[in-house]
Amino acid sequence: MSMHPTKLTRLGLPHLGFGVGLRTQHFPAILAGGARVDWFEIISENFIDNGGYSAHVLQDLATQIPIVMHGVSLSIGSTSPLDFAYLDKLKQLAQRVNARWVSDHLCWTGLGSHNSHDLLPLPFTEACLHHVIQRVRQVQDYLRRPLVLENPSSYIQFAASSMPEWEFLARLAQETQCGLLLDVNNVYVSAHNHGFDPEEYLRALPPEHIVQIHLAGPTVNGAMLIDTHDAPVPARVWELYALAHQLTGGVSTLLEWDAQLPDYEGLLAELDKARQVVAGSLPQATNSTLAASSGDRIANPIHFHLDHLIHE
């Protein structure tokens, strides 16, 4: 059984400790040697309408260790109607695995019947904020639980934006009582790409709404950082994580790694660095120079095609 903390903290949600994303490549190691983490995060869409081997492994693990659901299809910022068939499947999956919470991204993913399969940025305007507030309330009413929203990485900004992203997120959380999934790597990536202070971003968020933190490693593509989840966490992200831990007092922390996966032992070793930070010492940086992208690892290539929307 997991040794995770059980006390309820923000929004009635638990502080789970330290976890990793559950990936099929690691099933053999987990089944043979145990989870050795406090909790797992799953990509919701990988288990919706899935009755195969992965679903059976997940169901078994859910009886032993907390599960959190993380989606990529809610499209909370879209002007298209909410997909209640999708929400119903989310609700059913959450019930099956006793999900501690359900999260997604502050973004939109397509228009009409077209799905971009990417996390597209929003214009940070009063009108957009009002629109997203109403949709978050609808989703929370339907799911009968707080929705947790992540700050995605971004590569463009809208000239129409009238407030910074951190103000938009803070006001959204305070108006809807939703939770925040603070992706520290995404703050680092977006701050580099757009030239803002990542520490100002972290200090502006309401800590009582932050229920989870993501850590990951980006790659370099020209002048941009790209959120690829395929490398160790860089030193600057560990520094920002230390600040986030100080500001929040400690919340559930997850290491994301989705491509060029290390073996499970390597993943656990990287997660141990988060424990070092919480204990008060920054880990030794193993990647002082970020890896350069080969061009086929870009998480969101939209910035190459929508130059007219960029606000420098």
C-alpha cells in the first residue's frame, strides 16, 4: 500500500505526496516491483472506452494506490458547446478508479468538428475570462467535483490580451473555486518564450487553489523552449519548484515524462530530486545545457504558422 499523506487540504482534496505518470512501458517494472511512488496520474483519454490489458492493470492499481485523471480534450476555452458525452465518460472513469481529482488544461483544442490535438492558447481578455468562468461552472456542476486546470506552455500571445496569464488564472480560480495544477516547467517555458518573470507568475497565483504541481524537462528549438516532456528537469525548474513549494506549503507533486522514457528506476531517481527540494536542498543538475530539438519533437508547432497573432 502507498505511504501517501491522507489529510485533506485545498478545496477538500488530499495532499498525495510524490507521483509519476502511469505509462504502459513501465507496467512490467511496476507489476514486478510495486509502485514505489505515492500516486499515479493517468491520461484520461487513454482509458476512456478502453477495456483492454491497460485498463485491467489500472483497475488493479486503483485498489492499491491513489489515481488522478489528467485530460487533454476538455477544450474549456473553446466556443464550441461542451461535449457532455465526453464529460459523462470522464465521470464514469473517475468513479471506476476512485479518482482523487480530474484535471485538464486552460486552453482550446479545436473548432467545430476539427480537433487540432494540441493545447492552443487563449486571449487573456475580460470577455474570454467571463466565457471560461461559465464553462468551468458547468463542468463542475456536471462532474459534481472541483475541476483542476493546468497552465499550458505557450509559443504565441494574442495582441488582444488585456491581462497577464497569471491574473487570468488567479481570477478564474477565485470566481469558480476550481483547483489549479501549477506546471512549473510550463511557467519556465512560457517565461522564456515571452520574456516575463517566472517568479512573478508563481507569486501572483492564489496558493490556496494550487492542488498539484507538474515537473518536466523541455528542449530548445531555435530561440524557443518547447515543452516536450522528454528530458530531465533542468536546474531553473528545480529552483522555481523550490519557490512554489515555499509559497504553497507543499502540494501533490508529479513528474511528467512522455517521450524518450527512461526505465522505471531512472524515473524514480528523477522523482527523488523533488523530495530533495522539499527537504531543503537543490539537486545537482545533470543537464546544465538543455538538449536541442531535432525538429520532430515539437509539442506545439503553431507558432510557426500564426506569426500575425504574436504580440512581441
